[in-house]
Amino acid sequence: MTDKEKWKVGELAKLTGITVRTLHHYDQIALLVPSLHSEAGHRLYSRKDLARLQQIISLKQLGFTLDEARDLLDNPDFRPDEAIRMQLERLRQQIRLQEDLRIRLEHLHELIRTQQDLSSAQLIEIIEVMKMTEKYFTPEQLDKIKKQGELFGPEKIREVENEWSSLIAKVRAELEKGTPPESSEVQMLAKRWKELVNMFTGGDPGITRSAQRYYSENPDRAAEFGIDKELWQYVSKAMAIS
């Protein structure tokens, strides 16, 4: 291995555009630990470490948390193509959902076109088809979200909704003040944000990723809750660190 394939943390940060603080954080949580040492005792990143960093970035772009990425990469059965396979499977699932919606819509369109009387069940089906969430959540995920809501009850849900409004306002205040996402103040807010998300998803990372994609591709829906693109990127960065 040549010296050109060994990097100090600052050199790797400059090379990849990832901050030194982030690389240190990856090191602290055992996600990306420098595997080499210089004669002077400096810790160095190898070409193998660089390849792992590329895989970490790929998994993050797929919506995996840092903990999930570490668990996947540390699994001896994990292959470099696994992230792509997982993304393809998710895409196939979305295609299946879209095909199911197409068939149902065509059936309903034919009923309406021929002016047939629609039953209550068919009217309910129309409403269900119109719900955009089916594009992003599997039936199993929607059922789990529904059961989580039933578990808490309406009073607890209202309480959490009120806390969400307060939490979003606090995060926006820190954003407008220019507080770094890695600061203790923002990290505390990011931790609570995660807790509230997990409360409604039951800690299911798949539901969390689906929700993130839904609000990312439908910013108007997120804006209804006071979460614009800038705030979402800010709190997402904070949660990735926490």
C-alpha cells in the first residue's frame, strides 16, 4: 500500500467533503474506525476504509440510520451489492402497489362511466384509493401505524401532537439562530424528535423511511406541520449525528 492510499482524518475530510467532526463521530460509534497507524502514531484511513465510507454513504441515501448501517456492514454475510438489492426490492414493492392501485382505479372508473350505483363498500374503496399514502406505505405498515394509534388512544395522540408543534418551533428557533446541528441543544431536540417518531412507528425503521420519503416528495404536506425543506434537512442532519 502506497502513502497515497493512506489518509489522516483531515486529508480524508478534504478528499470526500465529509467534515472531520462527522468522521470522528463515525469513529466513536465504531461505524468507521481508521485501520492503520503511522510510525508517529497517527491513525490513518486505508483504501478499505474508504470503500466502507462509500458504502455508509450509499446506505444513508437509502434511508438507513447510522446504527443500521453499522449492523449491516459488520454482518459477515453482507455483500457490497446488498444495498442495491434492497433498493431494487423496495422499488419492486412500490411497483406492485402502483399496479394494484391501477387495477382498482380502472375498475372504479368503469363503474362510474357506466353510471352504475355504487355501494357503500365501493365508495369507501374510492376514498382509500385516493389516499396518497398507499404510494409510500405497505398495507402492513399502515395497519401497524393504525394499531399504534389505537394503543395510545385519542387523548395521548392529542398530547403528542401538541408536543410536536412545540418541538418543531424549538428546532426552527435553533435553525434561525444558526446553532450547529451537533450542538448539545439541537442534539437534545433531535433525540426527542426520534422518540416521538418511534412512538408512532413502533420503532419500525421501514415505516420511518417510508414517512421520510413521503414528506420529502410531498413538501406541501410537511409544510402543513411547519416543516419546510430547510428545517427538515437541519433536523435530519442532527438525527444522523445523535
